[in-house]
Amino acid sequence: MPTEIQEMAEARAAARAVADWDEADRLRAGIEGAGWKVVDAGTSFRLSRATPADVVESGRVRYGASTSVPSRLGEPATVGATVILRATDHPDDVDRALAGLRAHAPAGTQTVVVADAPSRSQSGRLEDPSSPGLGPIGGIDPECVWIATRLGEAGSFNAGVRRARAAVVILLDARVEPVGDAVSPLIRALDDPTVAVAGAWGSTTTDLRRFTAAPPGDVTAVDGGVLAFRREDVLARGPLDAAFRTGRHLEAWWSLVLRDAGEGTASRRAIRLVDLPLVRHDRPNDDGFGPDERSRLDKRAFYRLVDRFGRRQDLIVVSEGAPGPMGA
């Protein structure tokens, strides 16, 4: 068993002993995101592996858990930004997003593609060395991280973040197409130390349960398929909760995690930038889940969001003119 998992489990037991449930939940999410289960037994606990082991095929490692991916998080930043995309069952979307980055991303942009147990067609694109999708972006060849068994949205991004070489990390949904340089404005937004997360779309809420689209400026949460934040915050506040296997509610949850400075302390900011050159293409985020399974996962994600933040009225940012409910 990895030492870091044992230490996280012991820290979680200590948090539970003093009724620090937020910290206990955060640590549980980290343990589960690493592919382990923690089962409480009074004041004690036991750990068991919950995900497959790594698989080596033709010299390529397909990782069974996000924490099996070698981490660069403790290394100094060496590039301007790291953009992370998840590749599953829609290779045309991934190619389009990569082409947009290739055409517009500034020099020094690192791109990480997480192949989350992809379909045969998606695998073929990523394995073909002549594929145009694999050409350099910002002067750097994209890196592909292969996953053995589908982790889902949060687990995939955890795997990608571990390869980040930049101080600023950008999670980009493959349905979002860059049509200009969206990377530089996101980097600049995070030059402001009061800003924790930035993106192209945002939402507001009155109860931290129902979210509506918000105009540019300060928002309760960033959403819509592009989120930028600091790599150092992953070490301090992460990882993303692997229970968010679909995209539903993940962006709101992670935005609130990044913003939360503790009750009684002024929260950090989430901002929606004006006119970022991005086009959000309309395709259901099906992810290979059937309707019943997706509904179950979405409900589970909603309850995790509400359990952690449902009482945190201090995190609500009122935005005027919100036009209507946000989609999945």
C-alpha cells in the first residue's frame, strides 16, 4: 500500500475524531480518487484497493488509478500553462479542440490528453504517430496519459493534473473549441491573487442547489467546460473528488473548493471573463453511461455538492440578470 494513502487515511481518522467532517470528506475523496476504499470501524479503519492495477501493453502503461500516474506537482513550473483534455468516445471532438489549441495557444503551452479507457476509434487516433491531432502545440508535443479502466471526469482530470508542468492549469472539455488565444487571458486572470478560478462561463445561485447562468464578472462558480486555476491549489485543496464521474456538478464543486477560505473569512473569487474566444459545441456528455446509470451518478454528485457546501451561504455571489438554468 502506498505510504501516502496510509497517511491520508490516518489524517482522516484524526479529522473524524475532532468532528472536522469537511476535512474528513476531502481526505476520503483523495483516497477514493487514488483507487482505494476506506471502511470505518469505530475509531479505526481498514483500506482495500478499489481499482484495477496498472496494465503494460506493448511497452505502454495504462494506469489503473490516477495516483499511479507519476506526479510532477512538486516540481518547479517550467511552462506557461497546462491544458488538460479528456479523450473517451468522440475523437472528432478531441481533434477539433487540439486543432484549435494548435492554431492559437501561445508558445510554452503544455497539452495533456487523458485517454480514459477510450473507444477503439479514439485509441486509433491517439496511437497513430502521423495523426494531425498529435502535432506540437505551443512548441511542445502533447502528452498522452493512458487509463486502463474508465475513471470518469474527476478521476481523469486528477490523472492529467499530475503531469502538469505549469503554475496555471486549464481543464478544457473536448466539446469546447478554441477559435483564438484563450490561454493567455486565463493566465492573466490568475495573476490577481484574489482570484481562485477563472473561465468563459459562470453561474450563480440562491441556495447552492440550483444554479443559473451568470453574466461576466464575479460569479459563484465557473462552469461550461473551461476552468483555470493554480497548480499549487491542487496540492493544498485537491484532488478532485473521484465520485464526480460525470461532468454534472463537478465544476461547481471544484470552484467552491478553490474559493473556500473557511467560514468567517472572505472567500476567494471566481470570475467569468468577457468574450474568451471559445465555441461550446452542442453534444450530450453521454460518456458511455446509460440513462439510468447517468441519473444515478448525477444524483450522487449533487448530494456530495450539497453535503459539503449546502449550508455555505457566504460563498454565494449574487449576479444580476441570470437568464436561466445551466445545462449539464
